[in-house]
Amino acid sequence: MKRVVLLPTIRKETDKDYTLRTAERFRMHGAEVRFDEVFAGERFAAGAVLCKREELFAGIDLIVVLGGDGSILRAAEYALMCDVPLLGINFGRVGYMAELEKHEITLIDHIYSGDYTIQNRMTMQAEKETPEGTVLLADSVLNEVAVGRGAYPKCIDLRLSADDCVVRTIRADGVVFATPTGSSAYSMAAGGCVVDPTLECICVTPVCPISRYACPFVFSGATVLELANIDDRAPHVDVTCDGTEPMPLFLGERLVIRRSPKTLKMLKIKHAGFFSVLNAKLSEYELKN
């Protein structure tokens, strides 16, 4: 890991201190540390290479995100583009996706002793099929594609199909399509199951369904899923990919979800299992709130 990009989310002064410690830790091992040039003048960027955004990721070996889960989601786009591992250091509140906490920065040393693993995480591709043709909405969704009623005040009617076979019609506030990584996010909050993030599957969870039989589903990662908007009352339903701006899905249009060929590489240093980490994060969050 000779060339490392640090992407900090600075909300308070202590975040600058931890960013400086992180940069120093990598430089201690002879790594070239890069920051976006917007951080020019910050003390944590002293001694680092400052780059324009279009040059920041050229020839790098690792992306380190210092922030919360939202920051990690945004940085995943760059890691996928460069096909390099992503390491998350939690500067946020819960940090499900982060590997290290602020006080664990010294564990970066394990990277340089070879004591780490790379965990592959599947992503999803989302397309919209309209009478005019197919529109690509996202080619590498890491967490979820959420379909909701937006400002419409009533439930919406949607038809779910798997490999051209109708699964069921769903009347609900919406539907969440989640990757294994995203199964512990919005999908879990909506009552969906949590699955091991190293699996390859797609979780489908209705949000506040009218029928008790509109249960969550788990499909093979090879399944092509379709969700048709069959609601003739709402002007449209909203589609959101990993928290981006909502996009409309009009009556008769279909959302197509499939496994993306792109795989995110997550760098893992600690040897704790996923569910022990999840339980610890949830317990800590509940204690804080």
C-alpha cells in the first residue's frame, strides 16, 4: 500500500487531530499520503500530496475514509472505479461499515505486516424500463435501491417478479432491494432479514405492507428482479439508489434489479465476526440514544 488517498469528513476539531494521526501512521510506513486540494492549509495535510479531484485517484493502492457510513458509501464509487480496497475509520455515529474506530488507528500497522484480508462485497445494478427504452439508474449500488410513495399520502401498488415469474403484488409504502451489505441498513429497519455481507443475494423487503403475507424475500444473486408500477392513482413512485436524489417511476414502467459485475473490496484488519460487530454497534448506539 504505497499510495494512499485519505478522504476525511471534518465535523469538529478533534476530527482534524485523528486525520493527522492517520496520515502520520501511513507515512511512518513510507506510504505516499494524498488529500484533495480543498484541504490545502489544513495542518493534517502538511507533508501530504495535494491533488485535484480528477488526479487524486491515479495509480493508488488504497482509499481510506474517515467518516460515517454515508461517507463510506460515497467513497465506494471511487474504490470501484479504481478497483482498489476501501478502509473505513469511523468518525460518525454508528459506523456499521467502518473497520476501525478512532482509537484504533495504530492497527493500520497490520496492513504493513500483511495481517489483513480483503472482503468482496457484491453490488447491484438498477435500470428503468420505459416505453422509450432502458435507462441505467445506477451500475454499482452498495446498500439498497428504495422504492417509495414520495409525497403521495396513500399506499402504492407494485408487482414484483423474479426471472419473468410474478412473485406477488404488494400494496405498501414502498419496497427495499438490499445487497447483503445493505441488509443491516434501511432493509433491517423495515423488518427485513440481516444476512452475512459476504454472501451473494438480493433481499427484498416491503415497507409497511397492508397484508401480513407481504413478507421479506431473499433471492439468489443470479436472479433478475423486476418491480412494476401498477398504481393508477399516484402520479409516480420514487426510486432512490444509495440515498441519491429520487427518480420517478411512472405507471407501467418497470424497475429492473440485478447483480452488478462490479465488486467492492473492503479491507479487513480485525478478526471479529460480522454479527458480533453488528451487535456491538447496535448496543452502543442504543446506549447513546
